[in-house]
Amino acid sequence: MAEGARAAGSRCVYISTDYVFDGEQPHGYAEDDPVNPVNLYGVSKAAGELAVRNSCPDSLIVRGSGLFGHAGSSGKGGNLVETMLAKAAAGEPIQVVDDQFAAPTCTRDMADRILLWLEHRVPPGVYHGANRGGTSWYQFCRRIFEIAGVQPDLTPKPAGVQEVRRPLSSILLDTRSERLGLPPNRTWEDALSWYIENRPAQRQEQDPTRGRIPSLGARRPAPPP
Ligand SMILES: NC(=O)c1ccc[n+]([C@@H]2O[C@H](COP(=O)([O-])OP(=O)(O)OC[C@H]3O[C@@H](n4cnc5c(N)ncnc54)[C@H](OP(=O)(O)O)[C@@H]3O)[C@@H](O)[C@H]2O)c1
């Protein structure tokens, strides 16, 4: 795709991940921090970043983290917010790791960032499209239930020894937008509230005729002429 984009004189946007980092920096990672993946997925994504940059120099490498959105992940099946709300509705006890940290990201916000950067013709390179801030997965789930107004049996647990090694703390910092005169992304808490208020089941209950997700762009500054 990157070769095709270069041949067509187009920009290439490659979606990448916080898993290119080793997770040893508790305060987060800037775009140019060195990658050092700790599992095969991270290695394959870091290799993809390099291949895209080599094949199409006019590329944006956009990293996200812990994605949740209306379409869900076909590979993982749905998203963590929906999984948690379904478990709560079924009355299941829920245990979530409290010692791994990331910047959970709403896919709609990440798409919005990509459009913003493309419309403003930002220079090629690495961009962090995650929502602002960072949290542990346990704290993220606590917030899901607070916003949704449900009180399941939720307890924290340590990650312990996992079958697949994961970065401990892979919060993505967007240090580029401000330098380019563009607004920062909203926080993960604001994004989560928006998602829960607009989740597919919620919209159907409120108004079964509503099929569309609220439109993009209301928060984006106008592109330069
Ligand atoms: N999920 C996360 O939390 C997360 C976090 C950070 C970054 N990301 C990145 O975000 C992107 C999407 O992830 P996701 O979790 O949303 O995955 P997903 O829903 O499983 O989406 C993957 C997409 O890639 C397509 N695909 C997979 N293998 C393919 C192949 N060999 N050839 C052509 N198309 C192929 C799939 O097509 P089909 O639907 O037809 O199979 C699907 O549309 C990935 O680049 C991932 O690295 C994800």
C-alpha cells in the first residue's frame, strides 16, 4: 500500500500501536522515543512502520492505544467497554489488572486526529493519535461503570506472569500537535463519556430510528485555505 501511495503521489497513513514501546517509561512516550517492542505483535508493527517510511517517505505513522469504538475490533471481537458492560449485565464478578497502564483511545477521536493532520498538511513522520492522559485497565473499567451507572463486583488484580509479555506502561504523548498550532486531543475520560452516551445499544434504546453516529468535525479547526 505504501508503494502504491508513493506511485500515485499520495500520502500513506499507517496505523500503529503503543506496543512498539517496551513500557518502561511510566510518564509516557513521545513520538521520537526509540522503539523497543517486547512481543511479536510489537515487532511486526515496528517493522511495518519502518517499511512504510522507506517505501513512501510522505507517510504519517499514527500510533493508537487500547482502541474502543462503534465498529469494534474484528480480530478481538467487539471492544473492552462493551465486554465489561455485558459482564456487568450478566452479574459476573470482574477482575482487571491494575498495574498495566495505557492511554485508552476512542477510534472516532483517532480518525478525527488523522483528518485534522491531513487537512493541515502536517509534515510526514510519527504522530500519536491516542486520547490524552493515561490509566490502568482497572481504573479504566471503574470509570466505565461509573459513567454507565452500574455497580458490578469489580476487583483489581496484578498482571502477574502472562502468556504474552506486554508493555507495563505505554502512554502515548502527542508532542507534535501543539508545535504545529493544532489543538490537543480530548482526554480519555471525555472520550469514554462520549462513547458511552453514544454507544450503539444506547442510541437504539433512545431512538430506534437513529442509525448514524454523530458526525465528525465539529471540534476540528478549519483547514488552511
Ligand atoms: N485494537 C487495539 O486496541 C489497537 C491498539 C493500537 C493499535 N491498533 C492498530 O489498529 C489497527 C486495527 O486494529 P483492530 O484491533 O481494530 O483490528 P481489526 O478490527 O481486527 O481490524 C483489522 C483489519 O485489517 C484487515 N486485515 C487483517 N489482516 C489482513 C490482511 N492480511 N490483508 C488485508 N486486510 C487484513 C481486517 O480485515 P477483515 O475484517 O476482512 O478480516 C480488518 O479490517 C491495527 O493496525 C492495529 O495494530 C489496535
